[in-house]
Amino acid sequence: MTQTRLVLPPDTNHLDTIFGGKVLAYIDEIAALTAMKHSNCVVVTASIDSVDFLSSAKVGDALTLEAFVTSAGRSSMEVYVKVFADDLLKGEKMVTTESFLTMVAVDSEGKPTPVPQVIPETSEEIRLHQTAPARKEYRRSRASLR
């Protein structure tokens, strides 16, 4: 799934770069849409597993978010989101953010419901599918530290 948004002045901080919280909201939204498309179910965010801000976007940039489901459990899905900033006037594009989220499909009563497995196609999808078990184990180990 792909979304594009224009970075406007109210979206930015005193440095005229986009607020990280704004980017997080966009990431959560596209992750939910992606997981809903994969599962044909309503989903809830179980966790935002990682967010790496690599560079910033400024006023006037087009922010493009790309997302896909990397792996699926019984009712949960790991979603990878990559965010790009496009300076449309200069023709420059760079990755600004990468994130992994866990979404859970739920039924009409809010109970977890089964989802289809993932069939990766591109080289990036295959790589992230193959490394998903390590990220799942990391999430489990992190949970045990609470």
C-alpha cells in the first residue's frame, strides 16, 4: 500500500521539519490499512516495534509511505513501513523513516481472529519475511523485561 501527503507548515516544528509524532500517526494509519487489506478484518495496533528516523522532511516535501505485511501469525501481522521525502522542485528523494509494527485482526466482538499467511514476492519482501522470526523473538524477549 502507498500513501502520499504534502508536508505543510502546521505539520512542522521550529526547524521547518515535520514533527516525528505526525510521521508516527501516518505510519500507524498506513500499517492499519495494509493489515486490513491483507486480513479483510478490522485491526488494532498491538505495538510499534521500532521506528528509525533517518532524515527529515521539510515544508513543501511530498511524504510517501510504503507498507506491506512481512509475516503473519495466527491473528497478528508484522507490517513494515518505509517513508520517503520527495523534494518535488529539486527532484530529490530520500528515505526518512523505517518502522515495524504489529497489528492484530479482530472480529466484531474485538476478539483476535485468524489471518492468512504471507507469500512474499519481491526480494525486499522475501528478505524481511526471512528475518521476521528474529524480530518476533526480540519482541518476546523485550516483553519479558517488563
